[in-house]
Amino acid sequence: MTTPKQPRAFKQPRVSKNKITLSAQQRSEFRNQILRELWQGKLTQGQALK
């Protein structure tokens, strides 16, 4: 029995060990950048959550 392929929207989150993991500082800088862009109106809330 084969399992049906999941649609792309339900891709695994990028936490797998074969991918580069961000340090805590990089994560906070990335989050701060997204928040800055949110405040500047460059992103909608929906885009930031993707």
C-alpha cells in the first residue's frame, strides 16, 4: 500500500538534521527583520507567517 503524496503546502518544516540550523542569534535577527518589515508595511501578517 502506498501512501498518497502530501501537497506542497504540507511540506516538512525545515528542522531536519541534514539542513543548516540557525543559531539562536541568527533566528532572533531573522525574526526582528520580519517584524521590522511588518511595521514598515512591506509584508502582510499572512506572508510573515509562511
